[in-house]
Amino acid sequence: MKQDKRLFEMQSEVCKTLASPKRLEILNALKSGEKTVTELVNIVGAPKANISQHLAVMRHAGILKSRRDGVSIYYKVANPKVIKACILMREVLTEQMKERTRFIKIASSERL
């Protein structure tokens, strides 16, 4: 039972870490492979300092790994299942949006 509680705590921490749209954007950019901070700045369109902070938080949480090559630091997703979990959540949200849209259309047509 204590192990379950610890897993829930760990899951909560990962979810908190991923509760940032910018971090999810960074993860989306990293799903195709490792990238440098500069590459992520160009893809995400946020200041380098901001991207670096997000990367540090995700690396500290164990979501990302980094490696140095000369002056460049490359980041990648530590476990591909994190990407799969994000994709699954996006699918759930897409289905919810479609259902809401369908409901709004039905409600609008009933008023006419």
C-alpha cells in the first residue's frame, strides 16, 4: 500500500511538471529526436532563458535526458512512453472537443 501511495505521489509530480503548455510544446518538438536548446528556441518561439528553465525542470523530474557535445547540449525524452501518454491525452481531448462541438450544433438546431 505504501508503494502505491509513493507511485501516486511520483505520478502527481510528473503531471505537475507537464502542466505547462510550453513544456508540452517542447516535448512535442522532442518526439522526433534530440534537439539543442537553440533548435528548441526556433521551434517553440520562446526566449532561450525560458526554454532552458523548462528543460531544467523536466530534466530534474526525469522526463528528459541531456548530453553535452562540445559547447552544445542536446535534450531528448528519457522514456518514449511519456510521448505516448501525451499523445493519448491529446486524443482524449480531441474526442471531447468533437463531442462538445456536436452537442453545441444539436442545441443550436433545436433552438431554431
